[in-house]
Amino acid sequence: MPESVRILGVDPGSRFTGYAVIDVFGADVNVVAYGVLKLPQKKPVSERLKQLDMLLRQLGEEHCPGEVVVEEAFVAVNARSALVLAQVRGVAIVAAGASCPVFEYSARAVKKAVVGYGQADKGQVVQMVKTLLHLPEAPPQDAADALALVLCHMYSRRFAARLEGAR
């Protein structure tokens, strides 16, 4: 019997955080929700982090994911930006993954899994997500990144299940 799981993907950002929720049942994928959480740019980072925590906890309560996927941090040129992004990731991991396992993938791994090329540009990711998930229109960039994250995790789960079945 195929395993069923609900996956929440979070693409953390200090101003815009993409999210996506999918249900996976065997080979079937159902997009439950996706969007972008917009945080007020003029507020101090501490207030944005509190707001992000609240919004992600609400998403978790509303959608009850079995697993959470968060994009790994990348090395930024600006040290302050890197520090803020690390804080945002920390909030995302704790808030969204409060009651379930959290998985992390690099942006390069996600692009390779979804587009087939780790150096794919943002437009290629958006179009491939739209195509793979049969979406009526292209999702916003940050939401597309979160959708790509959940697809990457779904592919990783399937591969692990095949390996386990081969033993």
C-alpha cells in the first residue's frame, strides 16, 4: 500500500517567505496550498521574525504537515544579509517543524532535481514547477521555490523507498 504524506516547504527570506503544501500518495501529488508570506520591510528584524514565527505556526496548524522542508542557507556576499537569513531559517525550522521532522536541501540540489540542472535560473524553476504540477498559471517566484523544495523532497523520498525496497 502506498505511503501518504503531507509536506510543507518553506523558502525563507527576510522580506518574502515562500511556502507550499502538497499531499503525496504513491505516485499522485496534490497541491494543497502555496503562496508568499510578506513581512514588513520597515519593521525591525526582531518584529519580522516574530511575525514569521506566528504565520508559519498558523500554516502548520492549518495544514498539519507530516514533514517540513527548508532550503539550506547559501553563502551571501553581505555578512549582515547572511546573518538575517540564518535567523529567518532558524525561525522557519522551529516554527514550521514544531511537531514533525525537518529536511533541508541546497538550492543547487533543488534545481537539479526539478529542472535537471543545478545552475538553472529562476525563470526555468518557475516554468518547470508550473509544468510538473499542472498549475493553471506560473506561481510567484518565492512560492515556486517552495514548490520546487517539496518536489525535490518528494523525489528524494521516492528514491530512498526504492533503495529500501531493493534490499
